[in-house]
Amino acid sequence: MVTAYDSTFAAIVVQAGVDVILVGDSLANTMLGMGKTAQVGMKEMLHHLVAVRRGAPGACVLVDLPFGADSTPEQALANSRLLAEAGADGVKLEGCVPDQVRAIRAAGMVAVGHLGLLPQTAMSFKQTGRTEEDRERILREAETMEKAGCSALVLEHIPSDLGKIVTESIAIPTVGIGAGPHCGGQVLVLHDLLGLSARQPPFAPARVNLRAIALEALKGYHRDVSGRTFPAA
């Protein structure tokens, strides 16, 4: 799984053979220059979902329910329906919200959970699940979300051994992001993977420094235009 936010990169992600596209609320940071994912809303999520669906008409597309969009089961269901109508195959919810999941599943839609570090509400982005209390809580929440009807569970920035324990303790697939190699799958933010982010998370090494490549290309363009060598005579 990889995030995408526009039609161009959605098409590239599909061509690369990635199984699932996530239209993540990380678009607040990567695309809109916002400081927190909690600042993005349904309007923005719908806008970017439609663009992704245009670029990847046959892909499996999962979409984050943004902060506040799933505060109650009724809100979660109404907003999930809006996303489904716009092309989402499923929605992802942060935190242990079993009532919201049950409402979405009762309507015949796919719900994916998200536990561990929760960017929408986190006060710190340090690894979570280090204390025995937090480890037990995360495992308990995973079991609760599975019973509520989640089809899969994203585990973010938790110790590798805890990722293994959770994965082996539930029947639904786990998808790790900084949760070690024992999860059933992995997800990364596209900008982190391609080296476009100004700051890389510790668990997401860039596969290429696309930021540096783009910067060099733009500098070259500026230099050649300024020097009257582009376009060629």
C-alpha cells in the first residue's frame, strides 16, 4: 500500500504493481502545506479521491476519514457513504472506534482500522507501545476492532515485536508503517518513499532523492533561460 493524492502519481503507483492506494489525510502535509493532518476535512479528501480515481480507475482505493468525520457512528457512516459515492473502496479510521466500524460494516462498506501512533490526535510523534500498559492496550484495541468488523488494521510506529504479537493475535491482515517486518503488508507515504519530504520519518528511508533531482532540474532550467541558452535557436 502507498499513498497517492493526484491522478498522475495514482497511475504510476498502479503501473508499479502496488496493491492498494491510500488517499491519506497526510495530504494535509504533503500537498496542502498544513502543519497537522487534523486540519484537513472532507472537502479536501473528496477532491483528492476523485483525482486519484481518475488516474487509477481500476485500483483498490482506501481513503482516510479525516479528523472529526467519524466522531459518532452516524457521522462515520454518512461520510463513508460520501467517500464511497466518490469512488472509495473502503475507509480507514484512526483509534479504537468499534461503534463506528460496526455502523460502516452494517451498511456493507469496508472499514480498516489504524492503531499505535495516531497522527490526527498525537501530541508526540515518538514511537508508542513501549510500556507494558500501552502494549496491552494496543493489543486489546486490535482485538476489539477486529471483532467490530475491520477488514484490516494499520499499525503505526510501534516496536517490531509488538507488531509481530498483534499480527499473530488477530485473523485480519495487519499493515505496518514503522511497525516492523512481521506485519502482513506495509504502507508508506509517497513523498517519504520518493524522497520528496523535507524531513524523513525514521522508519521510512527514501528509495530515491526525488527532491534533489527536481531541484537540480529546476535550477538548470532557470540557469539556461537566464543565460538565453533555452530554447535552442
